[in-house]
Amino acid sequence: MLSRVRYAPLLVVILLFFLALQPGCTGGSSSQGSQGGLSSPQTPGGTSGSSIQDMTARTAPKISLDAALAALPAAERDGGIDISGMTMTKVWGYGVDSSGLARTWVLGMQGGEKSELLSFTEGEFKVLDLPVTLPTGEVALANLVSPQDLYKKNLNTIVKEMNRVRVGESDLTLDADRYQVIIHSPTESATLSFDAKTGEPEASP
């Protein structure tokens, strides 16, 4: 009876150590395709940007870029975001479906020597504290094809590549004159380039 009391604490320690080594207690499995945790494509000019990741749940609602931009004035007014005097020079879309709606939009804002990254997910803007190299040309959306129109115009091409890579979503980037749709899985990826003003395909890089 006394020996059982003496060894009980030791058995508890061994049991806890064993449980801590089980696979479920460490980091999750790698995500596939356009699930959470996607790294951003390279910034223009071949300079690799900081890792901008989509950390949202896969069930987060999809929204249009126009809807995200429409929420920006309220974020400036009520959310303490200050982008006065800044110009949008880059856009990233994460978890983009075949209709051009995304789970997350990231806006690259630049003014003078200041650069800002604003992430819009689930109806909320947040400032990303990441260094990034942004292009200088303005993304003037009024003169460009919207992501929704881009996907509609090139649906067969984009979906064909999605089916080949076996994913149901893509990522995209937009600068002053070019869209790039990035379709990737853990084992392979493809990039499709389009003229941002016309939506016409360009030679892929």
C-alpha cells in the first residue's frame, strides 16, 4: 500500500510526458492549395516581399475588392487607420474563388517614404506590421478591370489550371497595369498574367 503512494507521482509525470509527445500536441499539418497560411508572391522587380499570410479560417466569407475598398473610409474614421496622402500601389487577394471573390484582401499603400499594408478580412481592416517593397505606380481601379470581371472573362483558362493543379481557389496580385493569378498546391504552381486594363492574357513570366 505504501509503495503505491510512493510511486504514484512518478507515474503521473511519465504519463504527462508521454501525452506531450503525441502528434496532436504539436503544429498542425501543412495546408493545401489556397487554404490558410499562403505566402505572398514576389514583389515586382524580383525583390521578395515579406511573407504576407492569409491566416483566416477556410470558412471566412468571400468578398469583392470593391466591398473591401468601400469599408476603408469607415476604417480610417473609426479604426485609427491613417493613410492620408497615400496611394494604393499594390493589391493582393488570398483564397480567391472562380468568381473573383477573396477571403482576404491586402492593400499596399504608399506615400512619400511611408508604406503601409492593410489587410481586410471578415469585415475588418487591420494594419500589418511587415516591411515590404511596393511599386510606385498607382492602382487606379476606375481604369482597370475588376477581379470579378477578370475571372469572368478568363474563367475557362483559370478554372482549367485550377483543375490541373487540383485546387478550388487561387491567389492574385494587382499593380498599376498587370494582374497575376497564382494557382498552387503543395507540389506545384502556375502563374497566369493578364493586362489589368483589358483583362487580356499576357505571356506568363
